[in-house]
Amino acid sequence: AKDRGRRTYAFYETEMTENATHYMTRSLELRRGLENNELVLHYQPQIDARTEQMVGVEALLRWNHPQHGLLGPAEIIPIAEQSGLIVEIGNWVIREACSQARQWQDEFDKKIRVAVNASVRQLRSEGFAEAVQHELALSGLPAEFLEIEVTESMIQDEASMIKTLHELREVGVLLAIDDFGTGYSCLRSIKSLPIKRIKIDRAFIKGIPDKTDDVALVEAMLAMAGSLGLLVTAEGVETREQYTFLRAIEGIELQGYLFGKPVPASEITADTSPKAKF
Ligand code: C2E
Ligand code: CA
Ligand code: CA
Ligand code: CA
């Protein structure tokens, strides 16, 4: 039994060492990737349901890995978070998104907004709001065209984080709650925070219009948003049936594969709109 115990231990030790090595390799690779411009942003259109026009895009991180091809956030963000690279990468995302949005503002007749995702470590990092302000100034993009998405679960009763959110609001950027409905929704904090928009999570949109529970939940969220004066985006709109249901809602914005998957910046054009599809 003693022997077996030792072997088991040895097995776990080996596995842990392998994981640690893998993680080390990946974080070194990620740093090198950031330095070698292997990170790119793809953009997914956001549509005004009433006018059917693209009003904004969400920037989504990709890694053009020299060996493994195009990697998504699931393979980037955890490494970035663990290694602390997330702050540097997050700043890069904001810089890139702002300068791209600024370019579109010059090229297109209409002014479109850009949304970026922020991670909890960014919100906690010292001087985040100043960094955002700096990137806005560098790019020349007016603050009102930058939206920062944070998830519900990130917002705890943490004084420094709440301060950062207020500072960001003062900079003039819009704050949105991502994946709304999936976190430990603390409605009180939403009310007291400078939040402008909720993004209803794809999980609820999925059941529309057939699942009565999802319809009821979405309607409850819309009612809440309406009475608190929040803007609403529905995420993960994939079908025409969902679109038909959602477009009846005053002022809602829509995002999902029905209108377009995330694509490289070069594929976003002034007339990216669902009209082209219907
Ligand atoms: P998210 O912010 O909720 O972004 C939406 C995700 O859903 C994206 O996946 C998008 O490609 C996908 N999606 C959009 N429309 C549809 C649809 O109609 N159907 C389905 N099935 N999926 C749809 P992606 O690009 O893999 O990103 C995953 C998550 O990674 C994001 O979820 C976000 O939380 C995180 N992320 C992405 N970019 C960044 C970044 O720059 N920084 C940080 N901190 N997180 C990021
Ligand atoms: Ca998001
Ligand atoms: Ca989301
Ligand atoms: Ca999500």
C-alpha cells in the first residue's frame, strides 16, 4: 500500500509538472505573440432593430498563432489572466479598437461605436481609467463611441472597482453589463453604478419565441431595463424567429450570427446591415 501511495503521488507530481510547463510555455508564447503582433481583433456588428442599421461593433480577441492557427479567447484569456499579461493585452485591445473605430468614423458617413471586453484584473489594476483616457486621446476617438463591457459577476462590492467604474463614466465611455442574467445579479448595485446598457445573455435569447420561461425572463429584464432607463442589447440572435420577436421591442439592439459573425476589420463596411440578407 505504501508503494502504491508513492506511485500515485509520483503520478500527480508528474502531471502537475507537465501542466506547469505547458502553462509556462504558453504564457511565454503569448508574450512573444503580443510583441510580434500576432494578436488581432475581430469585430461583430451590432444592429439597431428599428432601422436595421449597424450602429456598433464588438471587438473580440483572436491570436494568430504561428503553429496552431487562429485561436479564440478561451485559449488566450485564461493564460493572460494567470500570467498577469491581461492588463497589457487589455490595453492593447483598447488601443487597437479605438484606432480602428476612429478610422471607420473617417471612412463611413455614420459614426459607429466600438465595444471592448474588460477583465476583472483590468478593473482592479491601478490607473485603468487613466489608461483608457490616454488611449482615447491617442486615437482621437470621442469617448462616447467607446463602450466597455464588464460581466455581472465581476462587480462586487469592492470599493476600488466601483471607484474605477465611476472614473470610467467620468472619462465619458459607456459601461455595459455583459452576459446579463447569468451572474449573481445584484440589482441594487446595478442601480447605483454608472451602467448604461445590459446585454441579455445568449442563453435567454436561445429559447425565444417558443420557450415560455425564456420569453418571461426576457420580458422581465426588458421591463427592469425600461424602468431603470438602461439600453438593451440582445446577444446571440441566430434565427429569423428570434429577430421577429425582438424587433418589436422599442430601442433594442441586436447582435448575433444572424447579422454577422465576428470578422476581421477589413470585412466591416459602411453598409454592413441585415438588409443585405433579407
Ligand atoms: P462575450 O463577450 O459574451 O462575446 C460573445 C461571444 O459569443 C463571442 O465568442 C462571439 O463570437 C459569440 N457569438 C456571437 N454571436 C453569436 C451567436 O449568434 N451564436 C453563438 N453561438 N455565439 C455567438 P468569442 O469571440 O469566442 O469570445 C468569447 C468570450 O471571450 C467573450 O464572450 C468574452 O467574454 C471573452 N473575450 C473576447 N475578447 C476579449 C478581450 O479582448 N478581453 C477579455 N477580457 N475578454 C474577451
Ligand atoms: Ca462581450
Ligand atoms: Ca456576452
Ligand atoms: Ca459570454
